[in-house]
Amino acid sequence: MGAAISITRFDLTARELRKAASGEKDGAVSRRMLALALVLDGMDRKTAAETCGMDRQTLRDWVHRYNAEGLAGLRNLTPPGPGSKLTAQQQAELAELVEAGPDPARHGVVRWRRIDLRDELQRRFGVALHERSVGKVLAKLGYRRLSVRPRHPQADEKAPEAFKKNFATTVTAQLPDHAKDKPIEIWFQDEARIGQQGTLTRVWAKRGTRPRAPRDQRYDWAYLFGAACPQRRVAAGLVMPAANAETMSLHLIAIGRMVATGSHAALVLDGAGYHIAAALTIPDNVTLVHLPAYAPELNPIENVWEYLRGNKLAITVFDDYDDIVDKACAAWNFFEKDPKRIASITTRTWATVNP
């Protein structure tokens, strides 16, 4: 056995090494720190090593590592493992393949599974991977299995981005003359049908089970009209028996009453027929700003409906129409009385105007 190797690093004292050892989660690393602390305190190497569960030669090796790398040198080195069978270029092509999606006529599937990608990688590159390995590569590239968001086949992919980019200009151009010099509030509006053909939601259950929940099969419903201003954290809602120009006018009047005195509301909403009807009654302090066609993702009230269904209206059997109205009102009041929730769900960074 060679001569004892002196500890040549003095950035940590014996006391500081013990403190570091007390906070170390890896027991083996903690013992190595304590052994070095004992050596710094003057204990002989053999006793210090045995006290910390190692032999003198092992302690000598850790002194070498500590002198060279500090505390990092006291950790076990993780072997690099085998390299990826796919080159960087092949991984980039895999990412492009995932982004583009499969061609049903060519690949025979409408969505990629790991086994489909495994076969495609074998065909393209001659690289044989297990489907679990394909999943690991996808995870490394930042991909996860996520629920898709519906998109209308006639939707213009560029229209939503253009709307967001030019939002301030669009709103300003549509403001009436009497609102040009007033503070502008941004409101969002939409309506949802609430009724006996209800929705289900996720619940906690044992793995491997199929939990059951009640779902009504009758056909009574009401319409919940909702609007919110994220800047002021206020909302306005009505529950109505139908969705048409008359009920929409009543909701616009309710929104107008909620607008701050001396301000003007730019109300962002979709292009439903009763949103553009000539018979609409629009308050003087409200201007309608219509979203691009087939772009519901731009309206945060859609997220409000998701929140209310998931927390108040799903898995519910309504006794009759009056029960629907009562529960819809209770759900909206639950949301309306939570200013932080209003701001959290409906705030959009692009929806600002500088009058």
C-alpha cells in the first residue's frame, strides 16, 4: 500500500464537511465526507476509514478524487451507457415525421403509435428499435402523448395569429367617435348550452378500474351567457331559455351595466348569427369585435365553460328545467365571485389596447 495522500484542498473545513454530510441524501457520499473530516481533524487514516465503513486504500482513492474535483469527486460516476442508435439527423427527421403526422393512405393509421414509428424507422434508416426505445427517443425530443384540440377543416391557420398581432389596431379602428378618448376595457363573451344531456369528467379511481358516473339522457336545457373582463376581474352572466338576438341583446345590456363609468368596452366574441344580427340592441358603451371564423381557441370564455363543467356541472342529473337554471346560476356565481380565477382563466397577453 502506498503512502498516505495528503488532503490539499482547504476550501472546506472539517466542520463544513460534516455540515455538508448532514444534508447529503446519498449515504455513501455522506460517509466519504465524514471520513475526510476525521482526517482533517487529525485522526489516523486506518481509524478514519474503518469508522466510516471502508478500508484505508478506498479512503486513499477518495482523497485523490477530492483533491482533484472537490465534493463533486466524492460522488459515484454514472456510466454513460450505450449511445443512441439514431444519429442527430435521423432524430431530426423523426421529429419532422411526428409533426407532420401519418398519411392514412400510405401508413394505414390516422395517428402515430410507437410501434408505427418503430416500423417507419426500420424502413427509412434500417435501424431496429424496440417500441419502448422509440418512446424514450420521443421523450428526449420533448414529445408527450397529449389530447388534441378540435379544429374546423375550413379554419385559416394564419388568421388567429394575425388577429392577435393586430388586435389593438383592429379594436381602435372599430371604436365609435365618442369612445376614442375613453379608457378601453377588453371583455370576452360566449354562451354554453347547459342541460340534461350532460358531460362527464375525470375522477380519482383505482388503477385498472373503470369508474361509473350518472349521466342524464333527457333533453331539457338552458343557455348560459357569460362575459368577463380580465383587467378589472369582473364578469356578467345570464341564464336564458334560448340563444337568439333577443337574449343576446339582454346580455349586452347586462355587460354594459358592468362597464366602469367613463369607460368603453371592446367585447370580443365569435361570429354566430345572433351575434351579428341587425336586431341586436348594443349599448352605447359597448363595441363588438368579432373573432376570425373557426377560431374558438382565441376566446378564453371557452376555458371558463371547461372549468365550470369540470367543477360544477359535470356528472350531474338535473331534475327539470328549473333545476338546470338554478345549477347554471350557481355555477356562474361561483366563478363570478372569484376575481383571481376570472383573471387567471381569461387573461390573454395579446388582448391589450392603448387608447
